[in-house]
Amino acid sequence: MQIIKVDSYIVENPWNPWFFVRVETDTGVVGVGEGIGYHWSLAAQAYLRQNGEHLFLGRDPHDIEQMVLDTRQMLGIDRGLGMVERSVLSAVEQACWDILGKHYGVPAYKLLGGKVRDRIRVYANGWYNDFDARDPGQWAAKARKLVDQGYTALKFDPFGAAYRRLEPSEFRLAVDIVAAVREATGPDTGLIVEAHARFHPEAAIQFGKAMEPYDLLWYEAPTLGYLGPAPLKEVASRVNIPIGTDVAGISDLVQASQYLPGRAAGVYQPDVGYSSGMLEVKKMASLADALGVFFAPHMSLGPICMAASIQVSFTAPAFLIQEAFAEFAYPSWTRDLVTGSAPIRNGYIDLPEKPGLGVELDVSVARQHPLKGDRVIDLLAEGWEGRSDVLKE
């Protein structure tokens, strides 16, 4: 079996573009995958057009390790992979697992070592988009609705447009939002507060201490990402809340080996779209398990990336919980774009049974929603949380 064609599609998701690939083989088996879109979608598509023949055509989809190694060596292994290269490699790598699963007639997780559980718990993200995100009462009301729908855990960013530090009034408001959500959801709901890697360590510590009474599941990416693992470790040592990693700062096993030893974080959040794909995330999950760190895969991309992520989650002993956006951040037409997505029932996903990743991309729908402009979300802009206007499209 050999890869004979790799096509890419950029879809204008309402808040961040999606980058999909469709990989064909000489046996007629077709696989799909997804990489980072965001600011890099057009660059990823151009990179694939320029380098796809050399990197992927003629390869056997079984030889995933060799494909990843050759890509890194071509770029200079000491420099690692940038966002564009990771986007393309992650997407094609996922498509290879999809092809192999379809070829053998089994879900991809069976090829990654098999299941260690029959269902996985998920948490809701992207749900704070249809109300005033600076009103604690409205946060509380929406959070309560999610719990009533069956979700047992929620993630949210209460910080508005703050960067590096919080002004006193914004500090109090952010604490009030967390307090309101906790009161509304009760003591048994897992709450995750994410800072999107935006604060100086002292500001992160100050706010972390203020959140200790609210029993968070974890405090995600509290320090500026470019500072590396040392500030995370400092926050972890001074705040009595588990700390989650910044996904953008950890893209492969080498970087994971810099963050996880010494417990710079207690919750590790790799993403199959940001890394070299599913096998790399599986390796990082194994490292987390060996070091006593929870594995909670990040997933802020689209439905194919979600399908790939859950395949890995079912195989990982250190798994804690899976991020999920679809119900809140995908417009209704995406249900025709990608079919076969595993449903979330009462905050859980059951073991997939379909071959490969279990999803299919409708190319005709993808072509109906091309990238038209810059809709990449700006986490430092006032009102960035309000996405309800475009979600209705």
C-alpha cells in the first residue's frame, strides 16, 4: 500500500480556520486528518503543496515512525518543527492511522495498543459565547445549564483581555466569576480555569492562591509560554491547585521530557493537532504515566482532530479527562462537513466501534465554506469570548 495523493482543505470555522487533509492510497483506501489551522492554515496548505510529494507520496502508511523521522531530519532535527510543519505532519499522520484502521477493519485505538477503558469523561469548553462574559451571574446560569445537561466538568477563561497582570478591579471580577460558577455547579463538578499562558509568574501565583477555596480540577497555562517550565514549577510549588501545561509550548516527546520531570505540572495536555500526530501523543501520555502525571488531552481544533484525540485517550492509562468543543463552538452546518463523530452522552464518550478514526470528511461541504478572511480569535481583545454572532451562521 502506498500514498498516491494528499489534498488539503481550509474551512472557515467561525472563530478559527480548520485545516484538513485527505490522503489517498493505491489500494483505494482514503484517510482524513487535521492539523493546526488558526494563523497558519494558508501557510500549511502552501507548505504541503511545496513539500508534499517529497515527504509523503510513495510512502507506506504503516511506516509512521519513518515518515515523522524523515520530516524532522529534512528540516534539521536540532531545530525541531514549527507550527506550519507540525500542522501538516500531524494531519497526514492522523490520516495514516485512519487508513490503517479502515484497511484492517478496526478502530485506530486497537492499533495503538488497545483500550484500557470503555468510556472516557469529557469536559465542556467554548460554552461561554452567548452571554455577557463579564457578568458573574450570567456565567453561573450558563454553567448550571451545562451541569443539568450531564456535564461533570467545565473549562473557562475568566480573565477577559488581561495580559501579564490583572488590574485590581479585573482581579476581583475574575475571582467573582470563578466563585459564581462554583456555587452554581456545586462541589462535585470539575472546574478548570485556563489563563492561556498570559501572566507573569507572580501574578499567576497571586490569582492561583485566590482560587484555592474553589477546589479546581486544575489551573491551566498560568504563566507566559515563552518562559518555559521553570515558572510553572514555581506556581505549582506555591499554589495548592494542580497545574496544567501550556499546549502550545509542548509539541513533542523532547519538550515533554523538559516539562514533566520535576513535576512542573501535574496535568499534561498534549494535542494531536499540534504535535506530530497520534503516535507522538501516545508516547507523551506514556511518559506522563511513568512520571505520575495525569494525561488530559487538549483539543481546541475541529471534529477530525477530536476523533483522533479520543482514539488515543482510550489507550492511555494516565488519562484523566478529554476536552470537547463541538456542542458549543461548531456551527450547525459542520454536522454535514464531518460525519460519524462520536456522541457525548451525559458527559462521556463510549468506546468507538467504526474503523479508523470513525469519521468522514465531505469535501463538497468543505468547498462551500472556504477561508474568506481573518477570523482567528484574539485572546487579548476586549469581548473575545462573545462568538455567538458567527456561531449562528
